[in-house]
Amino acid sequence: MGSVISFPLGQRAERQQQSLLIRTGMLKPIYEWMKGAEKIVGIFSDTASTIAQNLPMPISYDFSERKKAINFMAEKTNEVLGIIDSKSLYTKKTKRLASEFGNVITQIDQLIKMELLPRESELVGRSNNGTLTETYMLEALHLKAHIDSLLQKAYSIEAQIKTAFY
């Protein structure tokens, strides 16, 4: 009689464990995307430093690396947002964290697309035509710091979700 009860319970526990492993696997492309977002922010910082120091060429990232980073983000964003939208990371333990994680990732994506990348082009343009002001540069660096803090928050939430899955 005991084996009749324990077998289905064992199967259920195994399915739950497999489900958690699958969910943990879904975090990998998001983690890679966050690394790509971090690189985009680094490229922006490199551009700002180059301009602030009146250097002729960027210090850390050449054109090829910049192009790869932008392409990577463009290719991975739909996958990441799809995982977030699927709510597959939601469990009883992670519902609040997964929701917050989705909000932070979406916010980072929007800030990079709608503010950071256009601001980088604007920095270069203003620098080239001599209209770059200290105020504009400080606003740009404030945006970078804000995105950095969101990335740190995203890494923290990701770690908490991983821990909750085990």
C-alpha cells in the first residue's frame, strides 16, 4: 500500500525538480542579455570618456566590438522579453521576484533603446559641432549611473530567483 502512494509522490517531486531546472535554464539567456546590456553601457561610458578627454578614438571598444554588442542586443531582446512575458519564472516562491525582475529588465531595455543609444549619438554630434555642455554631459552620466543601478538590481533579483528555485 505504501508503494502505491509513494510512487506518485516520487513522480510528482521529480516533475517539480525538472520544472525548476527548466526555469533555471530560462535565466541563462536573460543573464547573457544583462551582460550585453552592461557592455552597451560600457561602450557609452567609453564614448563619454573619449569625448571628455578630447581623444581622437575610443579607448576601450573599437567599431567592430560596438557593432557586435548592438547586434547581440538586437538579436536577444525578443527572446528575453518573451521569457519574461511568458511568466514561466513564476512559482509560489518567486512570483514577486519574477514580477520585479520583469519590470527591471523591461526598464533597462527601454532606457537603452530610447535614451542611452540616442544620447550617445547626441554626445558625439554635440562634441563634433562644439555645442556639448557640461550639463548635458552630466545628464548623460547620470543616465549611465541609473542604468548601472538597475543592472545591479537585476543581477540581485536573478540570484534570489535562482536560490528560490533550489
